[in-house]
Amino acid sequence: MKSTIPEVIITLRESHNLSQAQLAKLMGLNKNVMGRIEHGDRPLRAEEILKLAEIFDVSTDFILGKKSVNVPKGETLYHKHNEQTAKDLARKSKT
């Protein structure tokens, strides 16, 4: 299943243990704007995509949902966090 841009941003943020406010500050954005981006209510600007790629050490293609041949460190963290979250959700649904 292909992730949406907001899902990718949220998972990257969570995998780096950042709050929405912390990421907004790193991005030079207002927390409310970051929330709108994460909810899919506001598209990312080109410079914001570049800044996210820099912050999380991933490719811009990764943020846009495209596969990358070389997997940078940030993408590895993303996948590990996503797998762990899926396992946690599965475990919770069994109880």
C-alpha cells in the first residue's frame, strides 16, 4: 500500500521522536500550518519538501511516496517505526 505524503511526514516525525511543534520549528513554520500539512489540508511547497528531506535524511522522492534504490538512514528509521507501529496495533487488537 502506498503511503500518502501526510502519512510519510507523520511517521518520519514520530520515528525521530519529534512533536508537531518541534518539527514546525525546524521547518520554520507555525504549528498550526504543520498540523494542516499533516492532515492533508495544505500541500507542501517545494522548499518545504527539500527541508523535510534534509531534516530526516531521506530523498525528496521518498517524501513524495516514490521508491528509492538507495535507502538512506532516515528511510530505514521510517520503515522500522512503521513496522513496529503495525505490530503494536496488531498486538492491541488481539487483547
